[in-house]
Amino acid sequence: MMKSVLLTLTMLVAIPNIGSAEDSMHTLDGHSLYRLQIEGLVCAFCAYNVESRLHALSGVEYVDVDVESGRVLVGMEPSQDLDDAQVQKVIKEAGFSLVAVDRRPMTLEELSRR
Amino acid sequence: MLVGFTWTTAQAHGPVFSPAPETIWKGGTEVTLGYHRDDAGPQTGQEAFLEIEHGLTAQWEIGVQVPFVSRAEGDLSSDGLGDIVLGTKYQFWKRDLPGAQYKAAGFLKVKVPTARTETVPQLGSGSTDVIGGLAAGYESRRWYWFASGVYRLNSEGDDGLVKGDRQSLNLVGGIRPFLSEYDEPDTVIMLELNWERDGRDAVNGQTLANTGGWQLFASPVLWWTYRQVAVRAGVQIPVAWKLNGNQPRAEYRAKMEFVYHF
């Protein structure tokens, strides 16, 4: 439920800004979005661990974990970036392996698939 | 043969009656409230326990288990604080795969004689015992398996009794019948095979005839988890045994645990 509300709000805020400028393609209304690929994620209990630890990082606004694919979407507060070394450390301490941090422009279609 | 309660560390992902290679994450704390019942002929044991584990690193955890024990034998019964168990576990190998994980760990525990021994039946052995072992396992979105070997080294109790050492071997298979999403309740069913062998007890160097032997249990287990909450339950059913002399064998053992992650 929370996931749907956040997604809807994000999309509503984002729509006027998508495609407005090339350098804003990877952000939605100033909110940086990151997609992490994690290995070793098996169940909801694991996912809670990852979610709560990422949430504790400074500047993280929301976290959405997809257990099936091992993908984690991290939304940042405006003008905040996710520190690579910090997120690597957090995932390792949670007991998993971070294999990719995706900073590609994230389209509404990608968001809506989550 | 009422052989005392299992010392398995509670783990949301692990089997119920045998150890798992799982460790809690760095800085994480797992709190378990559990109930265990052991019926063997005229002897009945019940235990309610609180267990707390804390992750020092993602691979290394420490824990303590505080049991409250009730025992009955015929018309006699006693209850009170049981033997407290202190433990540590180190996960020395792990391999992460997409949607799966292999891992292996070693663990060491010490049971300290905090239970009263002057009661009938006794609440504890009065001995300081050491338990160590290895556990390995595989978890995936659909399938699970675990294997473990455990050795329990018993020392002399208050009354000069040295209980026989125990060895156990465990094989576990499990399946998640429905692949749930993160925000949905998650159910896993497992079947454990638990083999236990106890050496003969001894007093002043003399072994006791009606002690020791082995038992094999088949143990269906159910986990149910929702985010940071887990409920786990299982029943151990004896399927084969060979006990020395004349002693009651286990009729069944049951265990239920409520687990919360902070």
C-alpha cells in the first residue's frame, strides 16, 4: 500500500519534469533515483534487513525492495546523492553482495513496472 | 529417555531442531520467545525461553538463552530457572548468487549450571557443558537445504554424575510453496531428519546400564514470516531408535518460536 502511494506521488511530481533537460533525466523533480542489484536476497526477512539499513542512511527518502529480482530502488531527498562506498558497506554488513548500482535515467515506464 | 532440550540457536531462516549457518547482520538483534515440550514415557519436560542474539559483524554473532523449565516425572514435579546458555557463531564461508545463498558456519556454546539440582526431578544437570558444531546450507527463492553436525561435551555434575556426551547429525530439506512478494506473508515448509546419539552416563567411573543410545527423528517444520516477524513451529517424531537397557524413549518433542528482528 505504502509502495503504491509513494510511487503514485513520485510519478505525479515527476511528470512535468521528465524529459525537460538531458541532465535531469536521471532525477525526478530533484529526487535522485538509484537501482541496486543485490545477490543473496532470498526472502522478505532478508529484504527487511536491507530496507531498514538503507533507510537509516542520510538522505534516503524511500526504499523499495523486489525480492524476486534482487533489485532495490532507492529514492533520495532533493539534492542528495547515494554514496557508493557507503551503500557497498551497508549491503555487505547486511550479509549480501552488491553487484551493481544503476544510475541510468529511470523512466516512468521503469518506475511503473515496480 | 528425556534427554534435555535442544540448544539450537533460533534463526528465522534456520531449521527448528538443528543449527543453521545463518548469522544476524551487523548491529542487528534477534529476540526469540519460545516454547519446547518433550514427552518420554512418565517424564515430561517443558521449557519457555528467551533468547537474544546480536550481530557483531555480518558473519559473527553472540547470544544468550535464558530458559524457564518445568519437569514432571510420575507424581513429582518441579519448575524454575533452567541452565543459561551462552553462545557464539561465526559464518566462515558464504557465496551469494541471484536469489540464492550458500553458507557455512561454526558455533560454540557453553551451558552454565544456573538451574537448581536439589529438586526432584532435577531442573538442571549441575554441570558446565560445551557444545560445538558445524552447519552448512543453501537458501533460494524456492528450495532450502541444511546439514549440520554437533558434539556436546558434558562435564561432571553436582552429584558426581557425568552424563554421556552427545553427537547429532541433521539433514534438512525445505520448499517455499508460494513465491511471495516483500510485503506479503511468507511461508516455508521443511522436513528435518535428526539423528542423536548419547553416550552412557557414569558415576565415579562406573557406567550406568540404562542410559545412552540413539534415536532418529523425522521433524516436519513450518515457518511463517512477515517483514521482521517470524513464527516457527515443528514436531519431532521418533522413527527409529536403539536405547541401552530399560529407558523410556521420546514420544514426541514440539517447539514453537516467535522471532522479532530489531
